Amino acid sequence: MPKMKSKRCAAKRFSFTGSGKVKYKKMNLRHILTKKTTKRKRNLRHGGVLEECDAAKIRKQLLPYG
């Protein structure tokens, strides 16, 4: 049986922590930044961690070897 391919769109958007949690970059930090507060922009810089119910789907379907 051939190797399973991971979805490239998911591979570019998600990564894994050492313990196996799924990390992602938060949205809304690309443009129209003048109307957003400094505090909001600062909090958006840090990556988020997916909830386990959503992370299971990403791990199983989109990134099978993650």
C-alpha cells in the first residue's frame, strides 16, 4: 500500500507540539491593522492550540503522519 499524503493546505497551517497538540497561527493580523488596538494585535501574535475535538480531525484526516 502506498504512503498516505498529507493535505498540503493543512500542513502549511498547522503544526504539532512535542506532546502532540495541534498549533495554529491566529487570524486577523495581515491587514487593516490601524483600527485594531495594540493589545489585540499583541495577543494575536501568539499561536493558538486547537481543542481536542477539532485536533483529532486534523490529526486523522489531514495530517496522517503527524
